[in-house]
Amino acid sequence: GGGGVGGKSVRGGSAGRPVRQVQLVGVNHKTAPGGVRERLASPESRRPDALKRLTGHPGVDEGIILSTCNRVEVLAQTKNGAVDLRAFLRDYFQLDPSDYEPHLYEYTEREAVRHLFRVTSSLDSMVVGEPQILGQVKESYASARAVGAVRPPLDLPLPRAFAVATLLRDVPAGVSSAVAVDRVAGGPRAGR
């Protein structure tokens, strides 16, 4: 796998500095049937190994794996531009890509962060507003920190996503939570 998304290479920033990027790849209850999600699931007992392999994947600096009954997502901070997270899935799970690739979604940068905020705030859940997902993301984050897969000062955007999810529990019923998430995450509705 090359150093890019969709075969596109990403070069360093100004003065040759590395371009760090947030990327996410995953499946959820909207995109994949239960059998596909089960084959991509990473049980808690295997999570430390999966996280170590993720951060050992070429170009990945930090990462987290969220694996629940309704979603499996890999979120990574890259060292220098885009990386091929699909290759990580192929290498780690040793599955035929044709079984799961049609169900995958990928986000980079702002869209990856926006998606993370929507997930932690339960706006992307089967039951919007259910509180369980925030706890599941926090547990995945704690596992990643325990093995050094995320570390200060970067820690990806997770602590801020947790704070936003907690704040959104108190959003009045007449205010759209989607607009609130976009405003905090800098999404398309932020200026409206």
C-alpha cells in the first residue's frame, strides 16, 4: 500500500514538516449487516494486540479501535499524510476484502472528527440519544491509552468529543443536537 488515500500521495507541509492527518474507516448498523460487523469485531481480550498492530502499521502514529455490536471503527492520527487503513483491516483480520469493503465508509480530517463527535454524542446510534455509546468509546480510549496507542499531547480529538457529548445531554429539546455538534466540531452548519 502506498502512502495515500485512494492512491493519492500526500506530501509534507510547509518547510518539509510532516502533515498529520486524522482518518477513520469503519462499518456500522447502517452500512453493514450483523455478520460483517461480527467478522470485523475486535473482542476486548484481543484489543491490546490490535492496537499495537494498528500503531505499527506504516504511517500510523496513534489510533483507537471502537468495536461494539453496532459498529467497528478504526480512527488514526497519521505521521505524514494519508495512510491505507483498509490495508490494516486486510492484514489484521485476514478476511476476503470483498466480504466487507463494499460496506466500509472512510472519513478524513474534519469529516472524521465530525463523525467521531456524532458517534460519541449518540447521534449516529440505532437509538439516537442512548447513553451507552459514550461509555463504549471511553472504554476504547482507555484501552488505547493503556497500551500507548494514544498519548498526550495529541490524544486525537477524543477528550473534546467526550466533553461535547456530555454537554449535549443538556441541550434543550427544541435545539437540534446535530447543529450543536457541527458548531463545536466545525462542521458545515457551524456558521449558521
